[in-house]
Amino acid sequence: MDDLALDSLKPGEGGYILSLDRTHPLRRRLLELGFVRGARVSIVRRAPMGDPVELRINGTDLALRASDLGGIWVRL
């Protein structure tokens, strides 16, 4: 299986959440936003300078800083 950090995906690619690092600074907030195991997440687009990144998770679009995508592991 292909397990990758969310920050390594390109626009148009997506996968299913496997886990969030326990030390992730936004762990609690991300869980509240639906970043739970099995949730479908995809990269919609990146800003011209690479930050922020627009994501779609469970049909909802949101933007996160690129640095916050590390530590979110997905399976393609």
C-alpha cells in the first residue's frame, strides 16, 4: 500500500486518513474538523507560493498552512 504524508500529495490527488501524529500541534482541532481515520481527503489546489493549501475532506473545503500538513498520514 502507498502510505504518505498529506504534504507530499499534489493537487488532484487524495486518499484516506490513516493517522495524525500525536505531537501534531493542531491535532485536537484537526480531529474536530473531521481528520479521523478513514475520512476521504484530497488536495484541491495550492496557492501560487505554495501556502496555504486548499483541501476537501468529507465534502467540505478548507485551507491549511502547508507546514500543518506534515504529520497527517494518508493511504492512496
